[in-house]
Amino acid sequence: MTVNPIAMQKALGGISYPAAKQDIVDAARSNGADQDIVSALDGIPDKEYETPAEVSKQVGKE
């Protein structure tokens, strides 16, 4: 799935890292992320992420 990187960074704004996958998904929803971004984040492995770049990189692998 291809996700707009700018929209992804907006969705991840305000998250304190390290952050668990569920916290990232919940924050993206709170930030008004569209369904494509929420679905992409739902598809990443359930682990703790150290940076927004790590999250974006993982989304790019899916």
C-alpha cells in the first residue's frame, strides 16, 4: 500500500517515542488520519517504535 509520506508524518505528529504500535494507531486516528494511513499502521508489526522514521520505514515495507 502506498501512503503519502507527508500525510503519514502529519498523522504521527505529537507522538512521544518510543511508542507502542497501538499508541501510534490511536494517535493517528486522533490526528484525523485517513483510513489508508490507519490501515497501513494497523499492518505494521506489534512492537515498540523508537522514531517516526522507523514507523514510516515499516509502513513502506508493507
